[in-house]
Amino acid sequence: MIKRNRLLHPAPGSFRRPRRLPLLAAFALLAAGSFAACGGTEPAASAEVAPVDHRIDVAAVKVGVTDLESSLQISGNLAPQTRVEIRAKLPGTLSRINVDIGDRVRAGQVLATIDRREIDAQVDAASASVNVAIAGVEAAEAGLANATLEQERAKNLFERGALPKQRLDAADTARRSTAAQRDLAQANLAQAQAALRRASEIQRDATLTSPVNGVVVERHFDAGSLVGPGDEPVVVIADVRVMKLEAGVSELEAGRLRVGMPARVTAQALPGKTFEGRLAAIAPEIDARNRHFKIEVRMSNPDSALLSGMYGEAAIPLQQASQVLAVPRDAVTTRDGKRVALRIDNDTIQPVPVTEGLTDGVVTEIASGLQAGDTIVSDARQDVATGTKVNAVLAR
């Protein structure tokens, strides 16, 4: 007979569920435990929450006093005032070219020569023709002198009755004939001399010379090349002692300009260097394509620091003001149709209407609305509402 362990294997029907504590008793026990864990003391009062400061940082500047200059800014490519293309005036073969890019040349210097052997022969032939014509004129002059003498003798004899009228008429006719031959000989001489001048001009055209002092900036052919009037220039000479800057300005701007006004010129390739120039020309007619007037600023370039093709900028002063209140241009904006600056009073933004004066494109004069030493937001374009609490971060 198998005995059952009553602890591990209870007899059938003898299993009983454990008793559950009443629900209220369980809550009571839980409360008692919590009270005991707290040491039986009263709960502490909750701590107060500190208010949050919602200020924002803004870049700010102090209103200061400075000298201002209003100027017209123009830009464009620099070019030499004088630039000459030396082209062949007649077809031929370059027998010699004497210069290269970068060489300095003087006015009248020979740059290149076209083969002129045939041209020289034409000049020699024209010169010989002139000599023949001169001899013809001399012979005609001698014949005319003799015919004139014979006509005078015939006239004297006719007056004394020693010569018939027919012989006198023949002498007159001979004199007129020799005079006509003399005139023809002179015309032939003039024609021969014109042919010689033309041949000499062609001979000179075969030698290419520089009309100005300057520098060779382009060279397109070498010795032995065939050249002609319709080809590219053989060389290009530029006088870089005086440079120019051309630009277009509006009608309003052109009305404020006068020839002779000073200009300060700078080049991107030469930072820190300024060249003094003058407004040299204002076009009297507007360009219908862009409604701009063309102007030209010229400046001296004695050391050849400025090179043709450099990008340059010129400032032409228009107005000046000394010791005026000024703020950065971006410190003034438009709100509700008014120009205002955002002044910071007691760390609070306050829009202040202002009246502007001169500007140089970076700084603007404040004619009214602010005082020296006022702190304002440096960029009033920020969307900062009136009354906003801020921390002013002054630019150093």
C-alpha cells in the first residue's frame, strides 16, 4: 500500500485555497507601512518654482559720431587710354618682325617689315619716269624759248615792212605749238611725280611703325607669314601710362556728375593700393538699350602697376559731412511705413523713428531720432517685437 506524503501530495479533496485578507485590511496595512517608512512625520511642503527669464541675445552697437562721404560707386574692366592695332596696309610676306609681347616701343619705331623687293623696283621705275619727264620739260622749255625769240624777230621785221604777214603768222603759230608742248611735258612730269609718290607711299606701308609710345600687348604673326589688309593686326600697342575705367550710370546719377570730378580707383588684383583719377568724359547721349549714360574715369599709371583687363572699382565723391551721428546702414529699417531704429532702453526693444542723411553704402547719417551713445540693434531687419527683453551684445 503506497503512502502519500501529505505535504507534497495531499489527498484528493483535501486541497484548500489560502485565505485572502479583506480588501480594507490590505489597504490599512499598506498605509501603515508607508507611514512607518516616513518615520511617522507629516509630509513636507512642496518647494516654490523660480520664474524663467526669456531674454534673447542681440547684436548691438553704440550710436557714434564720424565723418561721412556720399560717393558714386562704379566698376568695370580697366583699359589703356590709347590702344592701337598695327595692320598691314598691303598684301605681302612678313620679312622681319622686330618686337614681341611685353616689349616697350617708342613712336616711329620699326615693328615689322613686309618683303618689298618688288615695291622697291616700282619706286625705281617711277623715279626714272620722273627724270624722263623732267628732261622732256627742259627740252620743251628750250623749244618754247627759241620759238618766242623767232616770233619777236618776225614781228620787228613785219613792222619795218621787211617780212610779209604770212611769215609773222607762222612764227606765232610755232610759238603757240612749242608752248603747248611745254605744257604737255609739265603735265607728264606731274603725272610721273604722282606715280613716284604713290610708289613711295606703298614702300613706306611695307614698313610697319608704331604711332605711339607704349607696350606690345598682342602679336599675331611671325616672319614669313602672309598678311593683308583684311587680316588680324600684326601687333597691338597700348600706352598704359594712362588707364581708363568705363561704366554706365543712370540719368539721376549722371545729373550729379561733372567732368573733372576726382575719383579713387582700386583694383581687385592690387589690394590696399589706391590710384587717384578724374572723371574725364560723360557721354552726351543716353544708351537706349539700358537707359544709361556712359562715363569714363582716367587715372595715371606711372609704374605700370595697373594692367589692361584688370577688374577695377572707382568711387566718385558727391557730398561730404563732418562729425555727424552715424549708424550701420542695416541698423535702420522700415516698419509701418516709417524708417526706424531699434533702440535698447532698460534691456527692452523700443522702435524709434529716425531721419536719415548721407550714406556711403555702409554707414548712414542719422539726422534726428537718436543721440550719441544710444544703444541700438545692429541689424534692425530682425523680427524682434516691441517690448522684447534682450541682452545687448556690443560689437568690439
